[in-house]
Amino acid sequence: MTVTAPEVTKRRIGAESSETRALIIAATEMVIREEGYSAASTRRVALRAGLKPSLVHYYFPTTDDLLLAVFERGAAKSDEMIEAAIASGDPVRALWRFFSDDSRTALSVEYLALAIRRPAIRAKIATHSDAMRKQQVELFEQLLGARLNGPDGCPPAGLSVILAGIGRALFMESALGVSTGHKEATAWVDHWLDRLLPPTD
Amino acid sequence: MTVTAPEVTKRRIGAESSETRALIIAATEMVIREEGYSAASTRRVALRAGLKPSLVHYYFPTTDDLLLAVFERGAAKSDEMIEAAIASGDPVRALWRFFSDDSRTALSVEYLALAIRRPAIRAKIATHSDAMRKQQVELFEQLLGARLNGPDGCPPAGLSVILAGIGRALFMESALGVSTGHKEATAWVDHWLDRLLPPTD
DNA sequence: CCCGATGCTGAACACTAGTTCAAATTTTTT
DNA sequence: AAAAAATTTGAACTAGTGTTCAGCATCGGG
């Protein structure tokens, strides 16, 4: 007999499919949205979800496990939105709308902050960011190919960085309460996109 | 007798001019640089400076007081750098270099994060950001006035938002470990500035 | 009907943080 | 040198966090 697995006396963990588990993830996302990632402690999350802290740890042994799960869910949602944008009639502008969407950007900024301080999570977020960018590069290449080398042109990869960067800047400054120049920056992006990709009207 | 001031039995606070005070501020900035603003606790700062926690509180009754002082010092330094950029022969590119300077951007991103979660500090940071922007708008107006309305043009306020935004994006993504498209974005900015403001060579 | 798997709870431990304050120490003033 | 003022320290209190774990509850199948 004997043999079997040399399991290290694993602790019990709640099922992936559990409703409670989903509830915890949702509550965590809310907390992050409302109070920032640094408020996303297992205890606060528990309070928010109306559960006991130890139950949170039953589903997510460590806080990193929880945050990772939350990010994964968020990333999946964001991927869906991008897919939808790409599938739309005007993918570039849809993408720009995606980048300047406050609610999404709020989370993505929190994840970024999270990544910088949580090594365990950084890799996953970095990989996802990079994959998103590459996907966009391909899209831009197909869509704008010829035009990108014109005098107003911009390599696809640069375009992606620039749109994402401006979108994030607008959001972060708004959160701070600064908005000088935002109208102008937005108008410029619109204008630029119009030259790059004349509206088909 | 009596009368005098209705002082609320104020606690004693260390002198503004104290060396220890300066040391504490410097240590705090280091901690923020190396471990992020969330690591800037009075106790960690004390450890870092080789002092006792209570001494930190002698100079800065609350953590917000400390962070505010640190920000003020940082803002002053940043103002100096901007003044230097403006006084240089090529202010716009000097400013862009300022925005893409890693070491400065690192701090400014931390301050931004700080502001979003520390109401007591938000106002000061917001005011400073706005003042910086307005100063730049003026500069761009004087410098680029005519050209800004051309087909490639951009209102000065927009230009400031865009350069700051792209600079921050490049930094944050680098910190994360993502760099796809960075070369291209940087090259595009350089190219754009060249069209807007031909190098005087 | 019992039994094991699964879900959940309470209590506890170790640790970090902010803050206060009386007392000790050092420096400055007189 | 005595007195006053400024600086520094030690110890403590409060509060929050991550995490563990033994055990209670429940529930579906054998």
C-alpha cells in the first residue's frame, strides 16, 4: 500500500464554482473601485460581502490569491469589451472610447498600482497588458496599414501606447480634480483619428 | 491676568529649520522611491533615517503632515527643473525630456496615487498640477502660437496633457515590465515636435 | 440512518501602523 | 551654574491586517 501522492497535507479550499466565491470576487472589485486597491484587505472585503474573514480565506488562502482572481475576472471582462470594439464598424474609435471610459480605466489604474507593489501579481498583469497591446497592433496594422507611414502617421504600436496613455492621464487627473486642457486633448485625438482614418459617414 | 490666547494646549513641534526634520523628509522620499508611497509609514521612515518613531511625530504630528512636507519639497524641486527647461534654448523638447525622465516621473506617479487616497493631500497636489499645466500653456502659446492652428496643430493645453500623459504611460508600463511600442511612441513624439517646432540646428 | 465531504465560524497569534505622553536628555539662555 | 527651552526616548494604547485551525453545521449519497 502506501505510495499515493506525497501531498503536503493540503488545506481545504472552497470550490471554484461556489456562489460565495463569486460574491467575494465581486465585493473585492467594489472595494477596489470605491476605496482603491490598498483597501482591499480580506477583512474589509468580508465586511463588504457580509461574510466572515475566515470564509474569505477558505476560498482564497492568501490575499494574493484573491487579488489574482479579481484581476483575472476583470481582465476577461476587458477582453470582451475589446473584442466588441474590434468587431464594431469603427474599431479604432471604439478602442479610443474604451481607453477613455472612466469606469474601466479606474480599475485598470488600480491594477497597475497593484502590480507595481505585488510581485506575485505583476507577471500576470504584465502578460495581459502586453497581449492586449499586441492584439491592438495587429488590428491597427490591418486597418491603417497604408496610412500609417504618411506624414501624420504613427507606427501601430506607438498609436496603442499613445491612446492608452492619454486615456489614463485624463482619468487620473480627473480623479485628482484637475481638468485643464482635457477638452483640448480629447479634441486633438478625435481630430488626429479623423485624419488617420476619415470617418466613413 | 488670564485672557491671553485661548490656545488649545498645543503640543510641541520641532523647528522648521531643524536638520533632523530635513533628514526625515529625505528619508521619506527615499522610502517612497524605493517601496512606494504605501510604505511611507512613520515607523519605516524612522527606521530608514535611524531615528525613533516618536521623533518623527515630534516634527510631523500626523503622517499627512509628513507626506505634505515631502510633497512640497518635491514640488519645489520639480518647479526648479521646469524653470530650467523653460529657460533653456529649446524649452519644448526640454519639457518633453522632463516628462520622460524616469526618476522624476516615478515620484510624480507616487504623488498622484497618494493624492487619490489621501484627501488631506489631494488639494495641494491638484493645485500644483494645475499651476504647472497653466504655466506650460503660457509657454507653448508664446512659443508656438502661430503653428498651433496648423493641420498638425494642437492647442497648448492639449499639448501639455498629451506630453505628460505619454511620459507617465511610458514610465508606468516600464515599471510593470511592458515595453512593446515604447520606441515607436517616443519616436512619434519626437517627429511630431519636429514638425511643430523645426529644430533650429 | 450514518458518514464523509463540503461549507462555515470563532478564537487566537503575530505583526504593523498611528499616535500620545511623561520623563530623560541636551542645548540655550540668563 | 541655574533655569528654561528644545530635543529625544521608551513605553504604552488603539486599531487594523494576514493567517491558521480546530471544530460545528449541513447535506447528499451509500
